[in-house]
Amino acid sequence: MRHLRLLVLSVAALACFIPGRSSASSARIDGLGLQSDYVQDYVNVWHYPSTIVRYENLVYGDLGIKDESGGDLPEFEDNDADVPELQNSARGMGAFLKLWKGMPGTLGLALNENASAISPAYGADFWNRNRNESFTLAWGDQIGDGGLAIGLQLNRSNSRAEDDTDVIAPYDWAPAGIVVPPASGNSREIMNNVNASLGLEPRNSMGFGGGVSFGWDSSNRHHTADVAVQYRTLSLEFATGAPGARIRLEDDGGAALAVNARAQYATSDNTYLTPVINYWTTDMSSELTDEATPANNATFDNTVSGWNIGLAESWVLRENDLLTLGVAFGDESVEYAPVEISYTTMPQIFGAAEIHPMSWFHVRLGASKSLIATLEAEDTTTGETIEIEDSPLGYTVGVGFRIGGRLDLDAVLNQDFGFTGGWVASGNEETPFSRLSATYRW
């Protein structure tokens, strides 16, 4: 009986960590309030392309972000912060296909409204939110029977407008709206607004990446590790005026790079230890040339980078529920004229639970708490500086519905709606959900 129970727990653990058997989507990740590295989910394919071999034959759709009240991306203290830059964004549709038995590898295709993030780490998901993501492709294949897999990724964002005197590429380019603290809210809310505002200054991009996944067995348990690198060129061209009096703003060799690594080590038949390391950097430097007045020529070193080191333990409870607890250290540095900003969490404690009260209904909870969060900002023009040290809390609630055993509908709950019940119950007109996703498997 004891061996039978251990076998059941082992199967349940696999069901929880193998996405083909569990709920999965961007709305699921937001509902858990976790960085996506800490769970097995198909959203990680775009950051770890070799993991596509785990997700064959599925189609997903993201309806996007309609309202911030339910929380989105890194969560807000009260989940009611208004960041309009993120609303009506992040729509997309994708598929992972293994159409016939002898097909070489698994192919992934995504059609996105916004340029996809270069890393799942905090900060990276805000930057270069170009609304002209042409495509994202991924391919991966299993190598032999030893648990080794490789993967490749290619993405492109491109647009251009031109007439007799003006050129602008991307065509919707506009200077970033610099947000200089102090501002209302805690350090996390302020940094979210800084990132969202600056991240709206888009660049055309061509990106490629590759990754490797390893799998091995020890003590009758299976373990995995994933490593990936992403690189993108970032281009900008803005020119106006007649020859001889032309003003031109161009990128100064801008590029973005990310290195993401994680492992899932089975510490028992129903627990997994997940270490995560992320590093990313984005160079959006530009060069101004004024043909009529060369004294106005200038360069702008606009760069941003961040890193994250985290460790989480996940437990499978009651055979199919999930509990994750972890701790992470992180830092983001922004140099975007005329401000220099750094945001550090030392450390952040986080937790999430995914509960299945019924086979067709899922409830997700997530929370994070920075024990010490420090935001430092300087206006390099005036020399004015400010430092904020606090301990912001983030939390989310999500729900999921499984229909017919193959279709999953996932949502992030607007928590104001949870209190009021919406217009029918109380007369308040809150939107029920802030993010929706659908996933179909065959």
C-alpha cells in the first residue's frame, strides 16, 4: 500500500509539472503571481525554446490586458494602480505543432500584438513594447533518448512610414515620457510606471536565440535543467527637413541580450526545488544629427539592465494541487536621460497555490513581499536625488475552467469585482477579469 501511494504521488507530481496534463497560459501565470520560470508552462517556450518538445499539439489565444485593477505583470500593492500604457495590449495567438510522427522536431508560431519580452525577469517584460511584432518562430527537437533537447527562436518587429521629407521607423515612434520620482505609490508601483512609460518608446527589432534542455534520473526521480540565450538588434530612424537642414535621430547600435537558466530537481516524490538565474540588458542609445546646426549634435546613452536569482520549492498536495514558496534577489538599473534609477529587492519572498476543487474548476492565489525594496533616482540635469525604502506587497487571484477535457479558459480576477459582485450585485461597474487566455490541446 505504501509503494502504491508513492506511485500515485509520483504520477500526480508529473501531472502537475508537465503542462500537457495541467492548466497553462499567460493568465494562469499572472493568476499565480509568479515569475514564469518557477513552473512548467508553455509560456516559457519563448524564453526557453528547447522546452517546446514538452508541448506538442496545442493552440492558445491571449485576449490581452483590459484593466489593471486585477493586477498584471509584476503585481501592484493594491492591484488598482492605473498604468494605461499596459491596457489594451498583449493580445496574441500561437500554436505548437507536431503534425505527423516523423516530423523533425516541434514547430511553434506566435502572432503577437506586442514585441515579446526578452526575459521573464522583472523589468524585461515592460521594455520595447513595440505594437508591430511581425512574428515569433520557435523550433525544438529531442536529441537521442538521454533527455537532451535543443531549440531555436526567431522574432521580428518592423514598421516604417515615409514621405517626401520625413522618415519614421518604427512608424509609431515617439519620445519616451520620462517619469521622475517622487510619485504616488510604493517603490514597486513607481518602478512599474517608470518601466511602462519608458518601455513605450519602441524599436524595430530582429532577434534570435537558442537553448538547451537536459533531463536526468537519480534516486528513481527525474530532474530537468533549461538554459537559453536571446539576442536582438534594436533599430530606430527618424528624419525630417529638407537636404542641408535635415534633423536625424538614429539608434546608436542598440541591441538587447538575455541569459535565462533554471532547473527543477525532484527532492522527493512530490516536491521540486527550482533555482532560477536571469540576466538581461537593453541598449536603446540614440544619436542626433542636425545638419543645419552641428552644435546640436548629441548622443544619448539610454540603457537598462537587470538580474534575478531565485530559489523555490513546490509541493504537490492532495495528488493534484500545487503549493510554491520561494525567495528571490533582484536588481534593475535604468540610465535614460535625464534620469538614472535603480530598484533592488533584498530579498523578495513569494508564494502561490493552485487548487482544483473540481476537475473543471481551478483557483489560483499568489503573493509576494519584498522585505527590503530600495528605489534610488537622480535627475542628472539638476543633480536632485531621492531614495525610497519600503516593503511592498503584491497579490493576485485567478480562476480557470476546463471545458470538455481539452479547452482551458484562464482569467485573472479583478479583485474589486470579487468584493462587489459587479453591477448586478451592487451597482458597481468593475470589469470581472483583467486578463483572459484560452488553450486547446489535441
